[in-house]
Amino acid sequence: MTATTNRPTTAPTRAAEAIAVDTPAGTTVTTRPRKPVLAASGGPVKRPSAAAHLSEADVERLGKELDALRDRIIATRGAKDAAYIRRVIRVQRTLEVAGRATLLLSKKKTAFVAGTAMLSIAKILENMEIGHNVLHGQWDWMRDPDIHSTTWEWDFVTPAAAWKHTHNDLHHTWTNVLGKDKDVGYSTLRMAEDQPWRPFNILNPVINGILAPFFEWGIAIYDLELEAVKEGEKSKEALKKDLKAVGRKVLRQFSKDYVATPLAAAPFGSGKQALIGTFTANAIRNVWAHSVIFCGHFPDGVDVFTEEEIEGETRGDWYIRQMLGSANISGSKLMHLMTGNLSHQIEHHCFPDLPSNRYHEVAVEVREICQRYGLPYTTGPLPKQVGQAWAKVFRLALPNRPKPAAKAVNAAVPPRRPALPLVANLG
């Protein structure tokens, strides 16, 4: 049985039912229910403007095409895919060990630069291509207890279990739905014109500038769901439990990065440099992850949605929302690897549980489907996407500009000029 991580359910399954996920040992773990339950037919009262030209038959056909595409990739997963993720893990762990070992001699500038660079790349690979994707259940089909969404704990201060709930269960379900998607862009920051402006939003650029190098801490705070506690949707007991889990994770991360590595470097006179190197590596990883995430969700061309636009969603409508609410990053194979293949954010949001190394082949067909159905497919190079996302951060720090007043419909119409007399036989 294939794990159903992040997959929307279709009626008649009830919204209150739990979703079962296979574990390596064959036991079953239940996760919190995914909502909304997708309608079997029909569609929302109002579709997004970019998809308003599609009929219900068009949307149903599009959904079936994308389901067939996913099923084809699922059917062809195998040894080549498993070898890929194991190879990436070996490279990542080799870079981490080499980076930390080199920092033992980081009193020398060349060793400091080399060690920090290797550790930074190792942390990026672990966070983006390995941790993020393993926790999505992309490799659960291998039944390898060491590479499984129920056992993996990543190199991030937020515990994997908390992140899987807020990211997999909530963000991927309510992608860009105002009032429902509580991800970083729609809570801490104002990232949509339809969000009410508050004086606090003037700090948008400052908050985002601080968030980038400390991105993992922002995610950890978000994963605590403090707003849900305030609104009574989450108990204080649950918050205390989550705070303890975060505390244990922080202790683990600090012990590894800011105690063990500097202490090991101290006999070589490089303790201070090793401490700075590990801090820098974490900051570089955080800035990179922040940039990739913002490129995937906030550049020009990415839509936000109202609850009205998702009420009555079918499978096809859900796919359309994922495509309109995401953006890709163009680039080389190295770019795709270093972004955790979130450079294929559109494909990831459509198929979050497919192996990341297959997104490049899926992207060709998804783009062709978008073109055939007249849907936008937002993509661009990293500098352009980052620039557009930051421009939005600055622009939405200020209130919306008032829209020009519409011309009065019943305004007086000036009298027409009298028609000129017809003149015959001009020649």
C-alpha cells in the first residue's frame, strides 16, 4: 500500500475520518484529517479568474490527466530512484563530516572557508533534498526504516512531527487560501493585497530581513500554532507538549553545532572559529531555504484564493489551485538538487509525495497540460523570482493604493454633433 501523505481525499470519504499511512514495519499510523474533502463532481461556485474559462468537463478531464501522470510515475518507481536518494544521503553525510573535520583547523583562513562551505552545502542538502522530501513521504515506498517519514529527524530546530502537521497537513491542503493557509506569508508577513493592512505591516521588510538568516527559528515558532492556541483551537496542554519537544530539539542542535564541534576544535586553537563557522553554515542554509520558499510562493503571477473559490472543489479544481498558487525556478540540474527540487514547486504542490528526482520529467507534461488548458505556468530564474518576492514584501508593507473611481454609468451624455448632409455626385 502506498502512503497517502498530502493527498486530498475525494467524496464520499468523510472529513472527520483519519488517513492511514504505512510504516516500515507494516503498522498503521493515523494523522489528522485533511480538509476539505473534494467533491466527486461539479465545482466551486466561483473559480479563480485564470481558470474561469474552463468548463466542469474541462476541469474533470484535466484532473484525470494529472492523476494518470501521477499513477504512471508511482508505477515506475524502483531501484534507480532508491539508489538516487541513498547516493544523495552519502554525499551529504560525507560533506558534513569533512566540513566539521576541516573546521577543527579553522584557525587557518583557508580551512575556515572550506569547512564552512562544505558544512553549508551539507546542511542545505539535508534540509532541502533529503529532509523536506523524506518527511513528505516521498520515499516511504522503499520501506527502509532509516529513510522514512515516520522515523526521520532533520537538521532543523523545529521537530519533524510538528512540521509535518503544519506543512504537510495544513499548508499543502489550504495552499494560498486566505484565512486558512497560516504559512509564513499569510501570518507573520502581509503578502497579499486582500489581507487587511495594519500599521504593524510597515515592518514587513525588517521582519523578513531578520527571518531570512534565522528561518529555522521562524518555522519553529510557526509550528507551535500560537494563533490556534489564542483562538481556542489548540489546548494549552498541547502547546506545553510542543514546547518541550522544541526544547529537546534545540538542545540536540546546539549540542552538535555549538558545543561538540567547537570543543573538538579547541585543542587545535580553533574553537572560536569553529563556533563561527557552524553558526555561519546555519545562517547560509537558512537564507537559501528562505529564498527558495519565497520563490515558490510569492513572485509575480502566483494567485491567492478565497474560501468561496475552494468550496465544492473537485480533484481537478484542487490541481488548478496548486498550479496557480505556485511558481517554479528555472536552472541547471545543480540548481534543482540544491533547492530540493522545489525549483519544481508547481509539480511538488500537485504531487507532494512523488520522489523529488522525478519532478523534472513530470514538469514537461505539467507545463504542456497548462498550455493546452490555457492556464499560466509561472517560472523564472532565481534572481528574478527572489527580486519579485522581495518587491512584494516592500510593496505590501504599505496600504493598498486606492483604486481609481469608476465612471458614473448614468452621467449626462453630451449632444451628438448633427450629421453632415450627404453630398452626391462629388465627381
